[in-house]
Amino acid sequence: MHEISIWFSYTHMRQSLPFNHGRNLISTFRDVQERACQWPRICCAIAVCVAMSLAMVAEMVATPAEFPPLVPLVQRPATQSPGKLPTSIAATRVSTHAPITKPGSDAPQTATPAPSIAANNRWLVTFTFSPTLAIPKQVALAGDFNNWNKLAVPMRRAKNGSWSTSVELPEGTHLYKFVVDNETWLTDPKNTNTLPDGNGGNNSVLRLGELLSLDPTQAKRGDGKINPIALGHNPTRAQECERFDDNLWVIRYRTLANDVDSVNLATREFGVLPMRRVGQLGPFEWWEVVLPKITSPTDYTFLIQDGTTQLRDDEIYFLDPKNASTFATPDWAKNAIWYQIMVDRFRNGDTSNDPDNTRPWKSEWYSPSSWEGKDGETFYNHFVFGRMYGGDIAGMQQSLPYLKNLGVNALYLLPMFQASTPHKYNATNYIHIDDAFGKKGGYEKAAAAEDLLDSSTWTWTDSDKQFLAFIKEAKKQGFHVVIDGVFNHVGTRHPAFMDVQKNGKASPYADWFNIKSWEPFVYEGWFGYSELPTFRKNDKHGIASESARKHIFEVTKRWMDPNGDGDPSDGVDGWRLDVPNEVPMAFWHEWRKFVKQINPNAYITGEIWTRADAWLDGKSFDAVMNYEFCKPAIQWMFNRTNKMKPSELDAQLGKLRLAYPSEATYVMQNLVDSHDTDRIVSMALNPDRTYNDNNREQSGTTYNASKPRAEDYRRARLLALLQMTYVGAPMIWYGTEVGMWGSGDPNNRKPMLWKDLQPYEKPDENQVMPEQLNFYQAATTLRNAHAALRTGSFQTVLTDDVKNVWVFLRADKHEQVLVALNAGDQAAEIALPAELSEQSGGKWKLVFGSATEKAIFPNPTIAGISGRVWVRPTPTK
């Protein structure tokens, strides 16, 4: 009994000792026990106790380092403030252990976690809106915390005429608006803090918590003062703890900017590792270290040094490489060059499936056909929006050699499903490919025999089969194919919605849609459009109806694994999601798991127009359409009055790289224009405008809709070179590569220009530009030839705000690629740092750009509005 009690006493003591102390005590215990077996039991116990104590002391002396290090802990304040708030908002802190309140008429509404900087700190926030004009019948609160759902958080009217509601929010930055009478979206009149909303207006901004009130200008390195509130690390965020490249891990830590001299990572397994400062995001500075290969669980913490003051983070973190939740994106997407296609406008390869009143492909865009305008409609009101040009699957398949020669290898197709419009965003049915894209006449017969709720009744039309054959051929030629998923709304001809209209509450689909009134029949249409009835939403599942979710999941599987054999090679390679911010996040979390179960290498990208931190956490999307890339790039290259300096561009893009996990950064769709914006050369002709704002001719703006100038095309080519050399996957909107131009929708969706179909009507305005096409082919060839441009590291070399030059380095273990871009009108000589000289690292070879300018390193010359690219082997250290 004495031996047992002593052993348990030791075990208890052992748990309080540093990790390695006592590692060999079990063998020591057994050795002593064997030697003392002939002694009286009490002597044996004493001997064991002495031997164990000696072994413990000996091992403690022999251990080279303590873990955790014997350093004073960070002392955080006991109370926290919500920070400086506008007068329309009040906040009280919620206990971090309090249960989250479920949504209800009398309860605080919960919010989907935003990209929070301190997700454990939650606040009950009361918003108040005081109307100044007409008295509203209803007011609601919508924001990024409820996916901009204008029905999720209704506000209550007080006796004084104000409206208020309370929402539980995590600490961080939140965007919001007030929605008056279900249609008017207003910023908070008592909050002057706003950000552009991407649609020509603004969102109100709430910065919640002391963290966001921190002022880095009050900090000073080396003064021995460390701000404890700013310190932090969240190992559950992919941005702060990320695995890559065979069990190497990137760990990041946050401090107040300009506040500390150094941060070190202290680990059990590897000792103390210095972290490097990688950039600033808001008031915070971020530090990073790459851990060596980890094969077993390890603990870690952080040491913060400023002047003579050293503190240890007050948490011990645990990393288990086998069980850690990691964020991985498809490798093929890291090597992608995307090409976006609107099928009806790309190429007509089969006239037998043309819809009635199909427009001649080569007809002049602004001239009406004989059948247009007979009913009193005008060009913009609205016959141009319904035009059909006959583009189809056959046309895409015939064009695969063209796309191969262009150098693209991934196709993003606008909606393919049965619908009445040319763009197909008003789906009549997710089960079938539109007959106008395939074979005429098969849809109606198939749909009449099918039950939306029973996938065993679903059949394959000739159009469906033709699309699957196209996928097979595209993959054979080296392409990946992603299609548009529009799972927020459908068209009014969708069988489920038509059944609801007919049968009302008795319809099996009655819970699918957001019905506001049955008598009279009133429903929610997306963005106020009655042609686009939206699905009913809730916080728990996103899409509220279980049968609607099941239907979408079965549709997803149908197109990802058509024959259902468990091999997804015969299906689409992923999805681009339309207006995903309209659907609560819970749906995308469930849906992502389902998609990745079908095909772990499937690609998921979303239409998000702003910073997308919350969507790129490994739980929702792999990437987004990276509008945040092109906005500052265009400000630098195109603007004249509101021009962005190259140093500012570099800083903004650096913040994006810091905000997102690298797995997401390398697969972002780096577009410059799309089906929703004016075309890129027309943007160059119209500088100093907010991106995608006031760019539609029909809106009566001052937009210059004439053909762009030669300089505009030069600047567009320089932007394309940036796309092909920057981090992420470039994307080309069909026709941009041949010089197509136009204002916003609908004039950005003209029929594709094909050399073999020339001449078009008005050939001076509508013809393939060989110089533009040749440049794109050369730029894609450059990217495809150098892996460092696709998956290599990024390093800023220099920014010259006077000469308007930006130089950066892409590198991997095999080669370095030096990219120099000059957005200025004049040639510029640059001065490269010594480590990039040919004397220190080897000779550079020009692989892109003019060979006529001086190329003597380290002072090469870059012609105005152009770029040059050099390559050399990565120097050995």
C-alpha cells in the first residue's frame, strides 16, 4: 500500500512539472523495485521514493529548456469596453460562457460570426433608428452578421417613433443598414463611419470592442511598454494556424502595430523560434513563423519582447497534426487560368436549337431587329435584356482548341440550367440543361414525368447528355469545368413555385419560398424583382425548408457525379455561387461538407464583392471572385485624378494576403471585369470612377461609351500582365482578350468576336484586335511556363511613387521571377537591391517585355505603360 500511495503522489506531482521532466521515471521505478524485492516492504517504498526523486532532479538539471518558459505572463484587463460607438448604438458585454440566444420575437438575435478578431468576446448590441421623413410601416436591421437578410431582424417601434432591436455580436467590424418598408436600404444617419457597398452606395460600419479602438500612433518600439489588449492568437482560424506542404505549419500572432521589438514562438519540440513581422492589418501588426515538419502533438506559446520587457502569452496552445482541422484547396485551382463564358453570347455551333427570334450573330448591337420594339418597348426598356443569340454547347466544344491556344485551362460557365432568359439566372429547373444550349424539345416532356422530391424519377434529356459529353471532351483536352449555382432564388416558371401559386398552403413546396401573404398572394423576390422568388431562410440551416435543401443537395450530386458510381471524373469540377451572401452561412457549411465528400478536389468560389474573411475560413468557400484585387489595381493603372500610388496598391494587396489563408489566396479568381461590370478597356477610357458604379449608359450617366483609345488598350494589357504574374488564379471574361469593349450590363454582354466570322456590321468597332490577342497568349504562356508565378512566394522588391513603378519577386525552390510594372507614361530606370544583382545571385534572362530598353542590372529600364519579366535559377544559400 505504501508503494501505491507513493506512486500516486508522484503521478500527481508529475502532472505539475514541465513536460519532459520524469520521462524515464517509469523505467527507474521498475529497476529500483526489482533490486529491492528482497527488502522489507517499507524499505522498498523508501528506496523507490528516493530513486524517483533523484531521477527527477537529475532530469530537470539535464533538460536544456523549460516549457513553458519561466517568463512573466501577460496581464489582461479584467473589464473590457465596447469601444467608441455612435449615438444610435449601445452595447453590453455578454459572458463568454453564456448560451447563445436563439432567434425569437422577444429574444436577442444571434449573428453568424464575422471575421472577428476576438471571437470569444461577445456583445449585446442595441441598434436604434429614428426616421426623419415619412413614418415607416416596418423597419429591419440587415448586415453582414445576418447575411444581409432583410427579414431576419425586425425592429420594434417605440412611443417616441424610433425603432430598435438587439443583436448579439462578436467583437470585430460589422457592416449594416436599416431596411425601411422592405425596400429602402438606408445607412445609419447617426453613424458617420461608412464603407462603399459595391453598388454605388455605402454601408454603415460598426467597430465593436476595445481592440478596434486601439491607436498604433500611441505605441513606440523599445519603450518597454506592451499593450496587452492587442495581443492574440486564434488557432481555430486558418489565417493564424495553417498547414501547407507536407506538415509544415504557419503560425501567426497579433500585436499592436509599432508596439514590440520581437515575438518568438516557444514550443516543446523545437524550443524557441523567432517570428518575422509580415505586415499590418488595421491597428495590428502580424508576426509569422514556419514550423518544421510536425508528426506528433505539440504545445506552444508566445514570447513578446519590447525593450527590456519580456512577457509570455497567458495561453498554452495545442497542435495535433493528425486531428487538426485544416483548410486545403485543390492544387489544380492553384494552376488555373480561368475563362468566364456566357453561353448564349459565346458561339453558335448548332442553329437547329436556336430560340425563336434569334438575333443574327454579326448584327450591329444598338440596331433593333424587325421584331424588337413592336410592343412599345425601347432598347433599354427592355428588349435588349431578352435578346437571344444562339450560343450553345456545340459552340463551346468547337471552341476548345481556341481556348487551348489562348492558354486558359479552367472554364467558369454562367448558369446552364433551363431558364427563360439569356443569362439563365432565373432557373426554371436545376435538374436539366437548357434546351437552347443542347437539343430542342426535350425539357417539357422530361419535367412532366418527374417529381422534384424524388430523384429516382429524374431522367437525362438529350441536352443533359450533350453537356456531359462536353465535360468529358473538355477534361480530355486539359480543362476543368465549373458551373454557376444559383441557390438563393429561382424563376417564376420553376415547377415548385408554380405549384405554390396554384395550390397555396396545400402545395408540398409551400415552405420552400418566402411567402409574405397567402391572401392576397405576396412573396419575396430577390432585390425586389418579382421574377426571382427567393427561398425561405433561417439561421439554423440557411435554407429553411428541409425538402428544398435535400433537392439542392441532390442536384449538386447529380452534376458532380452523374452516373452515381462514386467517381466524380464525369461531372463538373466545382461551383461558382451566385449571391451567396443572401443565404445564411449555415447552409454553405453543410453544403461544403457534402460537396467535398463527393469530390475532395472540387472547387467552390463565391460572388463576394468585398473583403471575404468570413467566407474563407475553411468552412464555406475555397475562393471568391476577387474584386478586392482589381479595385486597387485599376485605381493605380487607370486613374488620373484619384490615382493610387504603387506603394498604396502594394499595401492594400498585402493586407489581403495577410487577411486570407494562403490556401485561399493562391486560388482566388483574380478578375478585372465580368458579366456584372463594364469591360476593362472601357474602364480605362473612363478613369476616376468607383469600380462598377454609374457605368450603365441607360442610367443617364456621363459614361463615355465610345470605342477606347490605343492608350486604353495598352493599359488594359499591363493590367493583364499583373493578373498573370500576381498571386492567385487570373480570370478572363470572354472577349476581353480580343479587345471587346462596352459599358455595364447589357453592353458588356455582346456576342463574342470571332476572326472566322468577320466582317461584322460596323467592322471598325467590331473586330478581333490581333495585338490584344497576341499579348494575352504571350502572358498566359508566361504564367503556364513558370511554376513560381502560380505557387511561388511573393515579395515586394520596390515601389516608386514618383516614377509609378511596382516591382515584385515570385520565387520557389527552383527559380526566381522578377516582375517590373510601369504604369507611368514615361520610361523609368529602377534601382534593384544588391541581393538581386547578377553578381550576387546569377544572371537574369528576359522572358517577357521589350528587349530594346536597357537591361543592365541592377538598374534596368521599363518603358512607359508596360512591364518586363526576368527569370533566373533560385540562388543556393
